[in-house]
Amino acid sequence: MLFGLDVLGLIGLVMFFGVLIASLKGWIPQDVLPVQSALVLTAFVLVIIAFLFGTPIGIKDLMANIFLHPITALIGGFLVAGALEASGAFKAAISLLERLTKTPLGLTGTVVVLVNMPTIFAMPCGRILAAALMPAAILFGFTLAKVKKDTLLASIVVFGFIVNAAASCGPSPLGGIGMIGEGMGGYPLGSLINAQQIGIMLITAVVMISVRFVYKILPNESITAKLLAEESGEEAGEENNKEESGVEIPKSGYFSFFFFMVGIAIVFIARPPIPIQTILVFFVLVIMLVSRVSIKDLIGGVILHPIMAMISGFIIAGALVAIGSFDVLIQILMVMAGTPLGFIGVIVILANIPTILPMPCGRIIAMSLMPGILLFGLKVSEITGNVWIVPLVLVGFIINAAASCGPSPLGGIGGIGEGNLGTAIGISGRPQQVGIMIGTGTAVLIIGTVGFI
């Protein structure tokens, strides 16, 4: 025992956070040892250390924290995403956005819809729509910049879209991070979605306002000149573009788009007693039959990065559970709660850990620390008698973890926007972090005051 803390459990905590910090600082080169691999390696090192301490950990203990349900739901979500991409559903969405500009919504209203499109679509990984709809974000951003004669508007649109995409895997019903929290907490599927979506919309708005009035991130001048010139050329050949657009977007693309949106809405309204994986497979089969999507297209939609992130998080969490690291974490947090921070201050720190230590995928830290977050929530709920503490802590941590891949310097989604605008790498991190912290607090307040909505 060290200061009343189990030494083995303390070593596990120190090693876990040490790997995260070393990865962020560049002490562990990511091109040599990615953080996911480093965490799996750490788990096996902890197995050896536990053996030396006379507390052997078996493979069964290490794998006990791996839950197949969210992994299969995530893979199912990627298959749906692949089917939608191959059928032209995302192109159909862009086409519909272009038509919206001619409605009373106008260009500005359409931009509001665009930046929130990732949360509306809610794919299992924000990178899916970040890649699929980035051309639309750039197009509308620079169109708005040209109309208003303010190039800063391009950055506002792109980075608002980016942070929305990053956070969208939280409320995703297709294997999103929120599903794991709902499962661990024993809550019905979709219980935490609405609070997250409201929080994400606020995150998006705060990021856009921050970029506009505080950080003023301007796109590269040469890229601005090039894109505005290309846009002028597109206007000159507008009729040709319309004809091309008609060829590129088949009717099956529009069908897939509306089928997915209506289908997901029905699932959450009717709540059928069918596993989400079965529903996703049904979606895939229908889209395949109507749009003639191939198996190759489906597999092409699978992104290994978040799957490996989830598995590495589960493995390190299994090791931390087995050696008592979460018990040590609870002890430390309870001591902190006895200071002027109180329970509220500790919950604020816990919920914002993912953004303080932003990983390239929010699932890394979400899966790693979710058991500890749940245990702390249960402990505080027991002490205070407030049954809403657990979902309150969970929703804050989940939305923060989901969005944290946006400002991550380790290949986060924010880099996609920075690369397309030609800005300095990492420059969008600060406004995103500010927005994420405010949105996290909002989601927590919604659960704490209104409950599940």
C-alpha cells in the first residue's frame, strides 16, 4: 500500500495515463508505435507486472471487458455507411442541400443544415461524413465567403462542420460511443441521444462563433484564390454541371438517403424488440437490392481505425479492472471530492478528460475509462441518493470523448479541415476544445434537470 492506495492498481493508472501523455507529447512516435498498439502493449506489460506481484491475470480476465455487441453494431454501421456511399446517398444529400439554397432558407440557412448534417446522419465514425461531405462544406463555405465578401466565413463553415462530424459518433445508433454507455448503465437504446445532439449543436455554434470573433482562423490565400476562381468557372458552366449532376446521382441514391433517414426514425419511435445489428443488416440488404451495391463496396465502408481503437480500449480496461486500478481511481476521486472541488468539480474534470488528452479516436479513452466513470457515478449516486448522477456523468464523458478526436493532434478529424484550408496544423484545436467543454456542460445539465428527453 502507498498512501492507502494499492500499489499494483496505482502502477496501472500511472502507466495508462503515461502512455496517453507520451503519445500526445510525441515521446512515443505515432508512425512507429500508434497509441492503440501502445495501450495493448501496456496491457500485456501489466499482466507481467501483476504476475511479479503474485496476482496473475489470465487471458480470460484481460478479455472480460471486451463487449461484442458494440463491436458488431459498429461493423454493421460501417456496412450501412458503405452501402449509402456506394448507392450515391451522400451525393444525393449534397444535391438536396444545393436545392435548399433556392428555398426561403437561402444560403445561410442551408449552411446551418450542412454543418449539422453529420449529427443528423449520425454515422458510426465522424470520418465517414467528414470525408463524404467535405467538398460540400468547402463549396458552401467559399460561396458564402464570396457573397458576404469575407473569407473568414469559409473557415467558420468548415470547422463548424468538422467538430460536428467528430462528435456525431457519440449519439450514433449505428454502434456509437453512446450505445456503450447506455448498455453499461442498463438504459434503453437511445436514452442519451437527444441530450448529446443538443450539446453537439451548441458545440458547433460555439466553435463557429469562436473562429469568427476570437481566433479568426483565415484560410490560406492561395487556396482561397484558387477555390474562388474554380467557383466562378463552375458558375459559367452551370448548365453543364446540372447535366453531369443528373448523371452522377441515380434515383437509387435519393431512395437510399430517405430510406435510411426514415428507417432510423421509425426504429427510435417504435423501438422494436429486435437487435440493432439485425436492423442494420436489413438496411444493407434493401440498399444492396435497390442500388445493386456490391460486397466490395460494403467492405470498402469499414474503417479499421475506430474498430482497433475500441478493441485496444477494451483490452487496457480489462487489465486495469483486473489489477484494481479503477478501485484506486475511485479512491483518488473521492479524496478530490473532499476538497473545495466537491463532487461537481470532480465530475467536471472527469467529463473533460478526453478533451484534455485528445486521442485520434474518442473510443480509445472512452472504452478505457468507461468502467471507472460508471463506478464513480454509482458511488456518488449511492452517497447523494441522486439516481440521475450515473447518466449525468456518462453523457458528459461520452459526448466529450466522441468530440475529442476533432482537436486531437494525433491525426484527429480537425486535420482534414486544416489541410483543405491550408492553415497551420493544430490551429483549430483551441476553438474546438472551448466548444466541446461548453457543449459537454449543456448535455450534463439537460440530463440533470430534465432527465431523458
